[in-house]
Amino acid sequence: MIEGLLLAFILSLFEFDSLFIQGVKEWTGIELTSAGYYVFFFFGGAVFKLLEVIANRKDDIS
């Protein structure tokens, strides 16, 4: 989760947030703000962390 937010922050230093927000608007017609940009990366980080935990549990069981 924190990794996703950190990645979002680093990418925003290179103005990727503007590119991402504009891309979402063009593809879906949904108006996204910078808050939505960070929420998207937060949930993306949470999903990847969950997948990592699930993968590690499978290794522990074997």
C-alpha cells in the first residue's frame, strides 16, 4: 500500500499524474482528480501486497 503511494508520488514528480488523469478521461470519460490518482495507486499497492501475501502462504504450506 505504501509502496503504491510512494510510486505515485515519484511518478507525479515527472508529471505522470497529469498524463494518467487525462488518459483515464479520454478512455472512460470519467473525470479524475489528483486525489483519485493517489487512491488508484493506493488500491493497486494493496492488491499487489495481498497477492504477495497469498503467494508467500502457498510457499509456507508446501
